[in-house]
Amino acid sequence: MTPNDIKRIGMIGLGKMGLPMSRHLVQRGFTVAGFDIDEAAMERAAEAGVQTALSPQAVAAASDLVIVVVGFDQEVEAAIFGERGILSGARDSSVIAVASTIAPQTMQRLAARLPATPKVALLDIPLCRGEGPAQEGKLLIMGGGDREAFDACRPAFAAFATSIYHLGPTGAGQVGKMVNNLILWACISANEEGFKLAGRLGVERELLRAALLDSSAGNWSLETRPEEKPMPWAEKDMTIVLREADAARLSLPLCGVIKEVIKTVKIERNWPTPQEPGD
């Protein structure tokens, strides 16, 4: 498999991440087919030049590489293995890349379920940096899975990502994203508590922010202000960390504290917490 083999891209999930990714792929000259359960999302994708399809199966039949960008582990599994799922439309040498943030154990379980036929490559390519960089085509990819297949997909990935890292075998990308999220939410939590303390002691938030950005406490979340948005995936991200740590028989006490701090911030601001399907 070579980069020249990857010309047709499928996108499962055409929301805040999948739609701009699709748009960048179209602009780079790739043929893009897409599916979303939301009809309005499908209409917006069609306006961006995406060939909309009626199922993940139909997307896979029209694609060399199918990228999955849905919310939860169960949704990824359904998109790949469900009735009219990706595998029912895939062929030998197809590549499935999971861009959703899911548990590393889930990623490995999905890989173990792959049938002998069709012979497909399964990659994990969780995305970092968020919605703004998705719009700008400046995402970061943490990658895992077969290196040859990953390298063949690099030109497609480069349509929407400016930083592309292959970290190891299947699941390694999800491990990387999990650690990224742990450190990200730790910074957000520390920033929030620091500003609360400063405010109580009479120091104005924005004056302090400017000073901190120029100090040893400077961090990405301090600069980009993610705490000003609803942060819908915070609890999910930290739950993944805690479950993986339990499975690895590893104590990460800071993780539990971070989850509760983020929960408190969201409760104080009356922000919703999305529930996993079936909850």
C-alpha cells in the first residue's frame, strides 16, 4: 500500500470535527463520501462537496480509507461491526481509522474482532487541539496501528492535521490521547482553582492571566481558554483514564480529583454533561 492508493475518503460522523475535516479533504482533491445520522449534518456536508451516503456500508464501498468521528465507544463499534456497518462494505486493503477518542482497551478489542475477510487495516488516530484547529485544518493526530497503512494515509491526514505522530501498535494513539487529556484537564483544573484564589484575594483575572502566560505557569489551556466553553467530554475523558488505570493496577489519585474539579466547574456554570448511549 502506498500514498497513491488512498484517493477516496469516507467520513462517518459529519459534525463539529467530521465536517471541517471533510471540507479540507475535498479542497485537497480527495473524493469524500460521508454519513451521519443527522439529516441536517448530511445537508451541510453535501454543500461542502461531500457525496452523502445512506449508511456506513455505502461509505465504505466508495472509499479506500474510512475515518470514524463519532462520540462514544459503542458508536464506534456499531459503525464498524453493525448491520450495514463499515465492514459489510469494505474490501481487501481498505483502511479504517478511528478518530474518535475511545478507551485503548476498546481499540484493542475492536482490532481483535476483525474478520479474516475482508482484510482491512484498523488504525487509531484520535485528534487533538479541538474545534477551532479542525476548522483551520491544524489538528494533531496521535496514531496507532500498522505503520505501512498509517504512512499510506499520511497525505489524507495532512489535509486536516499539521502534526501527525505514529506512536506504536493498535491502541497506542488512544493511549497518547488519554495522557494528553489527563494533562490538559489537570491544567484546566489548576488554572480554575488558581483564579478562584486570586479573585478572593483581590487580583483581577485578566491582569493575572497575562502575567501567568509570561511565567513558568504558562500552559496551553491558559492561553486558549477552554474553560469558557461547555467542555462536553471532560468526564468521559477522565473516566477513560481511571478505567485504564484500574485495569493496569495503577494508582493515579490526581485523576479522581481532576474529574471532580471539572464536574464542579460545570455544575457552577450550569453546563450539561453528555450521557453515553444507554445511560
